[in-house]
Amino acid sequence: MRGEEPGADDERAGTRWVFAVPAGLLTLVAGFFCWVSLTVRPSGAWDDNAYAGIVLACSLSIAAAGAVVVAWAAPSVRRAVPWWWVSPALVLGVVSGVRWALVF
């Protein structure tokens, strides 16, 4: 076991929770803003406030998803948190990016 202590797996499980909780919360934030960007419908071409709300929701969703991906890019986080924990945030960011591109 290359000099590891007997409780090393327990410590790694605790570290996983420390990194997983903020990643999960940021993913929920990204999901909420992605949902907002998909459900807001402008009343017409003149409805600049709705378009601004969609752009804001998309940018906040992309920012939250980006924060999850950037945090996961740290080597200590990658060792503790598997890649598939980041994939929902990444998908939400891509959906929000597509929505932002198609808003106009």
C-alpha cells in the first residue's frame, strides 16, 4: 500500500464530499438559470426586457457551469471527484450557450 495509512480511504471519502457539495450546488444553480432561459418567452420582437432576461439567465448558467468545470480541473479535485459528476453542469452550460446563440 505504498506507505498509506489505514484510514486513507476514509479521508478520501471525506474529501470527495467537500468537493462534491459545492459542485452539486453550482450544478443546481446552473440548472435553475438554464430552466429560466428556456421558459422565458418574449411577447414580440419589441420585448427587449425578455431578451435581456434570457441573456442574463444564460450567462449565469454558463458561469455556474464553468465554475464547476474550473474547480474540477484542479488535480486534487480530479483525484477525489469522478468526471461524471461534472458532466451535468457541462451539459447545462452547453444548452445555455445554444439558447443564447439562438435568442436573436
